[in-house]
Amino acid sequence: MNLKSFFYKKVNSTNDLAIKKIKQGYLNGIIISEEQLKGRGRRGKKWISLKGNLFITIFFEISEKKSLQIITNFNLNIIKKILSDLLKTKISVKPPNDLLINKKKICGILQETIFFNTNKFLIVGVGINLIKYPIIKNYPTTSLLNEKGHKISKLKIINMIKKKYEMKLKKLKINNLINRNIKCI
């Protein structure tokens, strides 16, 4: 599966834009923005979007049968593996949707589902602290620059995320087709 890429200089929210793209008829895609003005976190919390960091949303159709825990683990593991490969260190998960390095938040993931035209879509917003990190009371944060000691190309990370999602989604689609065929026999 190839994800259609949409690049923007400035958006209110990459997740909100993904919802608009779905309503325009796109079945999957990846939204990338240089700047995000009204990023969201869980339960209506504000996501602090410092300029220079990565704001990206991946969206695609999903089966109604997938549990939230399976979907969450799927998305966390993709981003966790990419960050672990880049930093050459262990990344841990702070449930339900934060990724930590050395007990400091480096990434947050916001998942949303919507139904449109009888199809169910998953929207996966990913915020990665590339060069800056917010100061949050009682919650240590960090950035890739802070941990690695030098900048990592934003484009490189975007390409890694896009390729990993395309590969995993293609594999899932093939497995779902195989499972459907097995049940029919």
C-alpha cells in the first residue's frame, strides 16, 4: 500500500487535516507539516508543537474487528523501532501512548477513529521532539538532538515512517486476505 503524501507549511492540526482528506475521498495518506498551531493530546489536552519538531499524521482504513489495544501496540511499535534504530538505544513506552528515552518523553501518539461512507479509518498523529522539547511540570521531556548530540534529518525520519507504515500495512492487508480465504474453506 502506498500512502499519498501531503506537505504543508502550517496547519492547525495534522489529525484534523487527515479527517478532511478522508471526507474528500482519500482512503489513506500521510500529512506532514512544518508547523502545527493547535495540536491535540489525549482527553482534549493541548500538544505543545514547538517549531522545528516533527508533526505527522498517518491515516488508513481499518477493520472494525481490530481491538484498540492491538492498534495502539501496532502504532507504538512502529515509531518505537524507528526511534530506537536512530538513537541506537532502548525506547520505552509509557502507556497509553508516549515514548520515552531515559525516562523522558520524546514522542507522543494520538489515535482517533472515524467512520465515513461505511468505512472505518484510523488516524495516527505522531509528534516527535526533534530539536526542541517543552518544559512540562512533573513530566521530563527531551529531543533527538539532545539525546543524539546532533541533528537528524527530518526528511529521513519522515521517509522511515512512511516506508515502515507502507510495509506493515501491506503485510496486514495480505494477512487479512489470507485469513478471509482460510475462513471460507
